[in-house]
Amino acid sequence: QVQLVESGGGLVQAGGSLRLSCAASGRSISIATMDWYRQAPGKQREWVATITRGGSTYYADSVKGRFTISRDNAKNTMYLQMNSLKPEDTADYYCNINYNGILSWGEGTLVTVSS
């Protein structure tokens, strides 16, 4: 069983940066694909970015060029570097990990971007 814990959220002004972390325990992340999702108040959860076990990355159009997903297998941790933040990036951010179709989610970390 894998447990995921997100951290790094907070309040930032528009144009600022934050780096989110997703620390895994109980199982190695090196063999899994991982994602970041976010859910804004009153909206459905939406996909943000993916990093595969091979290191390939994919981004939603809304964050492409501003966000960077990465992973450190030695630390069993995934990251989301968020630059040029906008008020519309305000949301709870969640990470998940996919082991052969079985998803596990973290509890989320709140990012608030003020205008």
C-alpha cells in the first residue's frame, strides 16, 4: 500500500512561484506513472500534468510553459514547479500514482493566488 502526502501549497501573489511536493511511502515510485490534478472551488477536478516511469512529461494547455513536473526516485518524491501563477490557478492540488491501473491519491494541498 502506498501513501502520498502533498506539501508546498500556500498563498502567493499573481506572477509568483511555488513548488509542490508529493512524498510517497510504502512503495517505490520509480515503476509508476504519476499525475498532478487540481480542483478549484465549485469546479470538477482537472488534470494538470503527468510524468511517466520513463520520465516523459505531459501538461494541460492551461499550465504548459508555466508548470514543470519532475520526480526524484531516490527521494521517492514528485514535484510540481509552478511559475507565473495566475488567480485562476487557485485550487486544491492533488497527486496520484498509478500502479498497473490502480490509483492512489494524496489528501491535497491548497494553492491560493491573489491578484
